[in-house]
Amino acid sequence: MGLFFIYSIKVALCLTAFYMLYKLLLSRDTLFGFNRAVLLCMAAVSLVLPAVHFADGGHNAVASGFVVVEDAIVTAVTSEPRHSGLTPAQACFAIYVLGVAFFLCREAWSLVGLRRLIRSGRIADYDDGVRTVVVPGEAAPFSWFGYIVINEKDYADHPEYILAHERAHIARRHSVDILLCDLLIAFQWYNPAAWLIKAELQSVHEYEADRAVLSSGVDAAGYQLLLIRKAVGDRLFSLANNLNQCSLKKRITMMQKRRSNPLNGLKAFLAVPVAAVAVAAFATPKAESMSDEIKAESDALVAAVVSTQSRDSQPDKLAAVAADGKTAGKAEQTGALAPVTEDGLAPVAQDDPDEKVYDITEMMPEFPGGNEAMMDYLKKNIKYPESAKKSGKKGRVIVQFTIGSDGGVRDVKVRRGVDPDIDKEAVRVVSSMPKWTPGKQDGKPVAVKYTLPILFDNGNKAGGDAVTIVGSESRKGTKGNPIYVVGGKKVADISGINEQDIDHIVVLKGEQAVKKYGDDAKDGVMEITMKKK
């Protein structure tokens, strides 16, 4: 759901840019059919561009190798107090969902009202698949797919111009455009550009219909007089094509205006660089990082709502979840802490029993934006529990989880805990991570097990305001370090290696490492093979 929210924001930006381009360059031209196609194409391209993503071929092999070693340490700093209210992103997401629901209901109600009006009239004519429905009252003439709706007074008072106008709408399938625009507005209700594009499209529809009527040989002065007479006082259906839908002055001006040069249509190609800029902007690390944060918070809000509904519908099961920590104690006896959400409930397991989980793969999973982005994510999202701050609890939590073949984080558990509240916080943050780039074996995405130690240290002792989650100890001379082997030779430091020069990395653990490199390799070995020059 959060992913769709991010997608909607990107679509809104594209629609706004394209609308401004159309308004500036094409709206005053009389290439009505071309302008209609351009508007529809701009809306379609706006829906497609946010899904375009150019993958970064420069995979950070060194960083990927580090995360397999269990001694990898995460550094994060936070001084924000923990709060339970909605974040700004979650509030915007909630408002957006309510708006979508409202406008979808509004659209459905408009269709129901339209159907009722058509059924309330009598079919006065049926010609070439077009039904002319005469209705009582003062409804303005309009068309909707194969129906022309006209009131009794207009039908009795020389309806030739009106029927010709509405038949032009039906022949060009303008109702399809309106329906698609309304559906777009339902999901882009907050975006003025979506509403303005529909208004521009309706204007183009009227220009096309007016031109079709005048081309049939009718008296232009008489037709324009009819437009003036029908311009006020009629009831409108915004869902349908109305005779007086567009500004009267603009319509008459367009009727009298000389046709634009077809070469003016070449201005539409300026949309190409706009689309390229949009794709490039969406692909920047900062934009992707911001998108991931909004998505994570949106998904967290959805998960909280679903969790609340489950809690209301299954009170007996909730009673089994001990608020005094019995559930966590039982998990500790088995060597792992059951995954929990922020409200203390264990989520439904997401494991696929048929999916093989790897410890090491040819290409390891990667957090969106790399290790630095993961550090930044943890820094911003980890909140030192107030109870642990007051009691002075601190220590290193070892969290183990699986990155699925779809990049999703699942099966989050604590391999070594410190304190129930600290353990729960570590699980919460890891569980809310956005989707990773999945690991690959033989060129195919696979599930990979991942271990992440996080050292919680209340630097200001109990009750301090600033809390530092540290652990980036020097890797030289400390216990629990892997051995690095580059080109068959042991090295003490690999920070100077250019990742672009690396061909592949193999990580050895346990007996396999000791057997090949001796007892010094008990903490693991990272074999780095460089590209041949």
C-alpha cells in the first residue's frame, strides 16, 4: 500500500510537469484531434514513468561481503523521544486513502444517478446504435456512450443542432476519455493538474464537436446563437459531455480561428526531455531514500490498522500473548525471540517452506542505497526504549532475518538478546525495513539469511536525553575479526580496494574456513578475487 502511495506522488509530479508544458505550448492551437491525443498520452506516460527504473550496475561487492560476517557492527545515533502518534508521512497517507475512497464512491454514485436519469426518460429515436432519450425536467442536453439525453422542451424546439453536436461526441468516443479522467482523478484527487487536464480535454471535445457540426453545412450564426441561449440556467452532469460544457467565449473564438499549422505539433516532442528529467530525478539516491522512508511509514500504518482489526476480531488469541513478557521468556529458552510488532503482537509467519534459504550467494542482498543508506535508516528509526534508559540497560543485540527472493524482510528473530524492550525495538526496526535488492544465485533471485548485530549503549546513563547506539569498534586487533585474503594473500585492511576492480567474493565460515586457513580463521574468511588487467 505504501508503494502505491509513493507511485501516486510520482505520477502527480509527472502530470503537473506535462500539464504546464501543454498549457504553455499547445492549448491555443486548433489541432484538436492532435491535442486530444497529446493529453491522453501525457496522462498515460505519467502513469508509466514512475515504474521505469534503471538498475545500478555497480554492485558494491565489498559491502555485501561484510554483512555476511556476524561481527559486522551497526552505528546509529538518536536523540529523539519515542512517540506513538502519527508521523507527518503517515497522516498524509491516511488522508490520501480516505480521499481515494471518497472520490471512488462519488464516481460510483454519479454513474448510478446517470443511469437513473436515462431510465426515467423515453427513447424517442434509435439510429446507428445511438439512442435519443427524452427526459422530463430541465436537464441540459448531453451524451454518454451510445445515449443522447435531451429534455422535452429542447426536443420539441428544433433539436437538429443539439443532436448533431452530441452525435459528434459519440462518434469520437469522448465518453471513454471522460471516464478515464474521472478514474485518474479518484487516485490523484489532491493534484490540481489531474483536474485541469480533464478540463482541457473537455474543452477539446467541445471544439471537435463544434467543428463537426459546422462541417456538416449548418448555419454558423444560428448554431452560435443556440450556444448563447443554452449557456446559462441548465443542470449539468459533470460526468458526461454537455452542450455548454466549455466556456462560450473560447468555443466561439476557436470556431472563428484559422487552423494551426500542422508543424506546430512538433512542439509536443519537448515532452521527451521532461520525461527524461523525471526518470533521472526519481532514480537519484536521495529520492529513492525518501521514497523508501515514506513507504516504510505508510506500510507501518497499514500494519497497525490490520493488527488492530485482528485484535478486535480475535480476543481469545490475544489473551494468550502475555503482557508480562512470558512469551518472550519462552522464546529465550529456545534461543530466539519470536518476532513482535510495536504493539507486542507476533505477526503471521511469512516463510515459504518450499523456498531454499542460502547463507552465502554469488551476489548478496543489498539495502536500497547500500550500507550507508542502511546505517542512515537505522539512525533515523531506532528509538532507545524509555524503560531501558531508566534502568540503564545496554548491550549488543544480534538480529537474524531472511531477505526473500522478492527482497522483502521476513522471519526476523533475536539470536542474542539484551532486554525485552531493547530486543523488541531491534526487531521492530528491522521488520519495517523497505524491500532490499534480493541476493542472486546462478543469476536467479533467492532467499538469503542475514545477521545484523546492533549495540545499544545509553551514553548518558539512566534518564539521559541523548541516546547513542554505538558499536563501530576498530576492526584491528579486536576479537572476532574475519581474515581478508586478496589475490591469495592475507591482508589486514581492504579499505583501499576499488570495488570496481573486484571480480567476485567468496565468504568461508566455520570448519570450512579453519580447514583451509587454520585456527586464525575461526571468525570467517573473505576471499576477494580481483579482475585481471
